[in-house]
Amino acid sequence: MSYLVLHMDKFKKEAIRGIQSHNRRERESHSNPDIDYDRSAANYELHEAASSNYAEAIQNRIDDLLLVKAVRKDAVRMCGLIVTSDKAFFDGLTPEETRRFFEESKAFLTEFVGAENVISAMVHMDEKTPHMHFLHVPVTPDGRLNANKIYTRQSLRKLQSGLPPHLQSRGFVIERGVEQTPGSVKKHLDSREFKQQQEALEKLIQESEETSRNSRQLISALEQREEELRKSIEEYERQAEEAEKVLREETDLPKASFLNYPSVLKKASSLIEELKKALAVKHLVQLREEALQREVDTLRGKLTQLEAGYTAHRKQSHEEKEELEKQLKKMKRMMAGYQEFLRLPEIRPLHIEFVERKRAEQLQRQQEDERQRQEQATRDRERRQAMTARGMRMR
């Protein structure tokens, strides 16, 4: 059983010239090796009023709308629908049946977008699988240029579900492509998203290692400080013991008499000074010991909290890492399947055309940006010249 392939894309002003060049084979493409230019003469246009200048035809249609507001520079001016199937499907059709297949598809899509909005319906027969590029201006039923209003999720689903039965009623054996179930992981995961997931995993690993390294350094510093405080406390305890020893010593004074009174008084004064010093040292040591003990208790609290946070962080990082690795493995499997899908003979030319269009869009945007910069520079230069001339006249 063959399935219908229906792909929609949106194009801004800067991409239109590249799409025209590709569709009409106005120049040879070196990025799409699947195009056989010897068979390009077999390509045909199904839209009777197709213009050789897409941009002009689009602008004429926009002018007909008589819009109140000017069209934004970044507005979507053209939408494209690619219609095709696998090679086996077209191998079972005669050239006349192939043309009728695309004519019926064009008729259905024309009714969907409005005949007055169609720009081109070019069928390419010079690649591995025949396909049609159906191009139109995205005009809403109430006369507005708005691609997002035309191609909503519901309308795209209706379009993809409606075209296969229409073709079946015209005698073609073809089915609707597999619909993605709501909430399921995207089957067509692009390389940018895949790379972002890889970078996210690598960043998480780096952050986890950096946090672990910082935590280990901080824990080591706290432990070192705690050891220094412990040694200081031991030294203060030693000094306190020496002071306590001095205070405990029983120093007898000789019996005082008229003859030895001065010497006894001097010795008593000296003893009193020693006791005062011992008491002062003991008091100071006690205060410092209490302060150091409070600092030790604070450090131990911080250390316990840091170790708990470090353990929790490692656990969380490990869980996040495992989850990201699971997602990465799943994405690798999807990417492998997607790459296998892109290598199919009937899909590869479409993918190459898509990449070529994106490159053309980027080139057009760069050229448009450069043109705008040059125009702005010219305007700035003319303004400066005018100001200089006005200043000279005033003199």
C-alpha cells in the first residue's frame, strides 16, 4: 500500500526568488544531485495562469486585497504544498495517470486555498520520484494576508485527511500517511533539536562536575579551618592550665618583722602580680576558647549542611543525567530512523529540495540585509551632506 506525502512550507519575501529558480529550473543546482536536467523538459505546469515572475504575481494579488495596513517585511507571502508518494506508486501509473493524479490533487488544493490565490502548480518529472509544488498566496476568506490563520493544526489535519479520500474517489489506490498521536514524541526530530539535547546533557555534566569540585574544595577548606581552630583551642587550654597551676600553688611568705618588712612586702606584691596575670590569662583564654568553640560549631553546621546539599545535588544531577541520557538514546534511535527515512529514493530528492530552499532563503535574507544596510548608509551620507551644505549657507 502506498501513502500520500503532503508537506507544507511557508516563504517570506526574500525566499521567493530562490523558489522560482528551483521550480522553473532557471539555473542548474549543484546541491541536488538527484535532478537529471536531461529530463527537465518533461516537467510541466498545471496552473493555466502561472506567471514567470512569482514575486510580481504575489504583489499583484496583494495589491488586489486593498489592505489598509502595509504588509510587514517579515510577512509570509507565499505557501507551498508538496504532493507525492513513493516510487512504487508512480511505477504503477502511466504518464497520463500520473498527470491526472496531480491534476486531481491540484483541484482539491485549489478549492482549499481559492483559485485566485494560486501562483503555480509545477510537476517535476526529472527527479527520482514525481512530485508537485503547489504554490499560493496565503489569503484568508475575509481578504487578509495571514498564513497562520489558514494553516492551523485543525486545518492541516483536515487537509491531510481529506485529500486521500478525494484521490481514492478518482480511482487512485493511496492511503493517508500515519498520523502522529497527540502527546507523542515527534518522529521528525531535526538535527538542531538533537544537538541542543546533546549540549544540554554535556552542560549538565559540566555543571555537576564544577559543583562537585567547588563543594569538595569548600569542604576541604572548612575541615582545614576546623583543624586550625582545634589546635588553637588546645594551645589556649594549655595556657589556661598553666594559669590554673599558678593559682593553685601555695606560696608561703616569710613571717614579717620590722627588719624584713620591705622584702616581704616586695615578694607579696610580686606574688599578687603573678596571680593577677594568671587570672587575666585564664579569663582571656576562656573567652577565646568559647569564641573558637562557637566558630567550630558554626563551621560544623555549615559543613553538615554543605555535605547534605552536595549529596542531594549529586543525586539530583545523577537522576537528571540518567533522564537526559535516556532521552538522548531515544533521540539517537529516532535520528537513525529519520536518516534511514531520508535515504529512501522517493524521499531523498524532497529532502534535498527542502535543504536547498532553506539555503536559498538564508542567502536571500543576507542579500536583503546587506541591501538595507547600504541604503541606510546612503541615507545617512546624504543627510550629513545636506546638513553640511545647510551649515555653509548659514555662514
